[in-house]
Amino acid sequence: MNIAIIGAGIIGVTTAYELATDGHQVTVFERRGAVAEECSFANAGLISPAQLLLWTAPGMPRKWLRQWGDAHAAMRLGPRLGWGELSWIGQWMRASRGNRSAESRLQLQQLITYSMGRLHQLRQRHALEFDTSTGHLLLIRTPQEHKGLQARLGSLREAGLAFRELNADEARKLEPALNPDSPIEAAIHLPQDEVGNARQFALMIKSEAMRLGVKFEFNSAVDHLSAGPRPTLSAHNEATPRPFDAIVLCTGADTPRLIKPLGLKIPLMGIQGYSVSANVREPLNAPRSIISDERHRVSIARLGQRVRVAGGAELGYRQDGKRMAALRTLYKVLQDWFPGAASMTAGVQEWKGSRPMMPDGLPLLGASGIPGIWLNLGHGDNGWALSCGSARLLADALAGQAPELDLTGCSIARLQR
């Protein structure tokens, strides 16, 4: 088949690779000048089957919204909130209740576990070397935070996911560079979690895809789609639409603009987040792997010779400007836990990205219900973790083969509930 993919983030690149391995002719359209230039550029890089940070966990929306007045709140709602954002928040709150939340968590854990397996296979098959480390330590500052975490830990036990509860001394043995002046009530060690540089991986998979014949057209924004047995797309400033056998949207937060003229409304919202990356100043003062701060929902990861601090979730703010208060939170958390880890005098990279998220936290995978149009999008802050598995499942579904996982929970049909 002759297939077009729109979007060359981590999702689009892995999808192109999987489709090409099946023998399809693949063309990727990307509005930026290279792969992984948007949401995949400098994200946290966390690959976590445990999913302690799952948005749809019971009570999570209320917990985050209660932080409204906190200068370092994990979630911020800005002055540009419209009906679309408010409707999304309402759907998010409904999705966090009871059975729906439990179903979403189970589906997501299965998908992440499957995707990690695919990632490891690709890494071994092509001898890929990128910045990565293993092991995740979730730090808890107060007894109240520890108590509030117990329901989620119960979910991990039910799912059979490995973790250990540690006291402060045990946590400091795992991460000797932790600031001795910052109190630790407890910690959760998640040995199976990983962190990796998504952009490095995307560049490597792009090279492998090109060896399989995939064509990448950069600086090529798609303005219009038409559906049918031979769907077409029109790139910017092109007078003649291009026909394909199928078009796969890996477009992230830009999806509603493209899909709405076809009569499909998707409740996809771009949740803005931040990261700061800096060179390691003194290795003995830097983290060995991944640290997460439970209160602020900020992660600190060691990626090769750099430290990356990432976090924040914003709605209702301008996308074209960084909010300095959000960046100050990242610097504060880094100073709290690893004050001497990074060099802040030169080479510091501050980044803001928009993570496309569905209200229930699950991606949209499979047929769109519109002839010729397929979906692999809405992965939110789990895009890196879900990319390899989602790509393989989408490729199987598009070929008419039974995917290795049941995609019902991630299908477009769930929006009709």
C-alpha cells in the first residue's frame, strides 16, 4: 500500500518504520525541519509501566485543582480558558471516576508493557545507543503525601508491578547525591522504569526507516484532507492533492484542525509542559537515574552527561511563550534535591511543549471511521513510552491483521459512550 503519515514526532517516525517493515510505501509529511521538533524534542523521557502519574487516577483532578493558589502547583489554569478547555476538564473529571479510571489504567499498563518490549527489540535489532538509564525513585516529602499515595500503590499491587517502599536512609543509599538538607518522609522505588532521550531515538529510527525506503518531506505542512477509498492530502502551496491508499494522522494537538472538516470531533487537548536540560557539573552530585517529586510532579533524570528536569501541566496559556513561574518551579525542585548537579552558567536549554491528551489518558489507535483515515495520536505525556507498541499495533490493524493487544479501549468507538 502507498501510505502517508502526517507528523514526524516519536509516534510518526516509529509508525513509518513499522509500516515500512511490512513492505508498504511510506511518505511522512512534517511541518518542521526535522523529526521530533515539537512534543518529542525535550520531554521528560520517562518510560513507566507503573504509571503513578496517570491523569485519570481516582481523585487526581480534584487533587490537582486544589493546588490552584500554590505558586509551584503541578497544574495551572490560565486566563485564556475557553469552552473547549472547560469541556475537556469536565470530561477528564468524569473519566477519573470508578470503573472508567480502572479500565483506563489497565489498558495503559498493558500498552506500556507491550511497547517497552518492542522498544527493547528495536534497540537490540539495530544496536541503537542513546542516552538512557534504569530505575525510578519517587520522593515523598510529608506523611500526608505518603498517606495520599496509598490508593495508587494498591493499584500497583493488584497489577503485579514491582516496587519497594523505602525510608529516607534507604532512598539516600540508592541516590547518594540527594540533598541531605531536604527532608524525605518515604520513597517508592520502581526498578523496572526507564528514562531515555526520545529525540535521539527518533533520529535513529528515522535512519532505519529511510533504509527501508521511507520518504520524509520536511517543512511540508498539510492544509487539507479528503476521505474515500483513495484519500488525498494537500500540502501547503501545492495546487494538486496527492492520493494515497491510507493516511495516518500522528499529528498531536493539531489534529482537530485537520479532522473537523471531515465531520469528526475529537476531544484532544494540548497540555503544555516544560523542561530544563543542563550539563552535569559534578557527576558525584548528580542523580544516577530518575527522581520524581510527588508534591510538584517534577522529574529529574540523568541522560548521559546532562540532567533534565521536567514537569508542569498548563491549560489556558499562550503556546508561544514560556511562563517564568513554571520554569522557576523546575529550578526549585532541582535545587531542593540536587543543588550541585548541573552547570547553570552555559548550555542550559529551556523548553516548552504541548502534549496532546485525551480526557481518559488513553491514545486513539486504529481506524477513524472515516474512509481511508487512520489515527495514532493523543498519547499525552506517555508518547515516548507508548510509541513503539502503538506503531506496531496500528500497522497490524491497518493491514487487516489481529493486533497483539485488544485495541477496543483505544478505539474511536469509546467516544460514543
